[in-house]
Amino acid sequence: MFAGMQGWHLLIVLAVILLLFGAAKLPALAKSMGQSARVFKGEMKAMKEEDASRAESAPAAPTTVKDSGTDPETPPRA
């Protein structure tokens, strides 16, 4: 994704971001992004724990085969 980017490319990107958002809003933006990432990680961890506890408490449900209406041992009707 950033394979061809060099140091001066990143400086230009940072300057554009600074112009768009302003210096006063950047710390608040970074804090908000950090909190969002923390909440996302927590939710993912909770989902994994919930799945693990669900897998331990209940045995795997047997898979069902869709009934085609014919008995496999009898030949098809003509």
C-alpha cells in the first residue's frame, strides 16, 4: 500500500492533514481514534470469549441433509 512512499511523501501527507484539520483539532482526533480502536479491540475480544464459551458449553450441532423426497435405496420412478 505504501510501498513507493518515501520520507518526503509522508511529510506532504502530514502537511495536508494539518491544513485540513488544523493544529488544534489533531490531538482530539488522535484521542478519538485511539478510543475507537480500544473499544473495537475490546468488543472483538469479548466476541471471541463468547464464541469459546459457547463452543465449550454446547456440543456441535449435527449437520442436516436436505431431504430430496426419494429414498436412496429405491430406484427412481419412471
